[in-house]
Amino acid sequence: VQLQASGGGLVQAGGSLRLSCAASGFMIRYYTMKWYRQAPGKQRESVATISSGSSTDYSDSVKGRFTISRDNARNAVYLQMNSLDPEDTAVYYCNTKLPRDVWGQGTQVTVSS
């Protein structure tokens, strides 16, 4: 059972990135999937959630700018991030509960001003 996040990088403020999370060892279609982030010196926070039925929820800090989606056929989850701000700089992790917590390795997003 594994989650592999990718797609991070360095982007200027106002830019966009698309993160991907590839799952292996289980089928994501049955599970709620989440994206978290952790900035230096801060606690890890949930930013986006997508249920097995594709209902979505977002933290107030990213609502209207980030979009979570899932492709059950590809066994993958995505996070489209637009209008990026330096405050979005963090390591981004994908997560699910099987029910045990499964975490990806994280992908670094750095937004320069």
C-alpha cells in the first residue's frame, strides 16, 4: 500500500501547479482522499478532501483557488493549484484512511514573491 506524490516545484506568485498522487496496493475508488500541507515551523493542515462519491471540501485558505479531483481508472488523485501565493509554500502530502492512515512521501511547493 503506497501513495506517491509528484508535481511540486518552484513557481512565481500568481502561477499554477498540478500535483498528482498515484496509489498502489489498493483501489482509491472506495476511499476518501485528502491533500495536506506542512509549512516550515507549522503544523500539518488539511487543504482538500474528495469523498468516494467525489464530494469535495476545502480549507478556507485555498477555497476558490485549489481544485481536488480523482481518476479512479488511473487510481490517482490530483490537486490543481491556481493563483498561488508565497503563503502556499509547503510540503504537500496525499493521505487516505484504510482505516489506518497512509501517507505519501510529500512534494515540495515553493512560491516566490
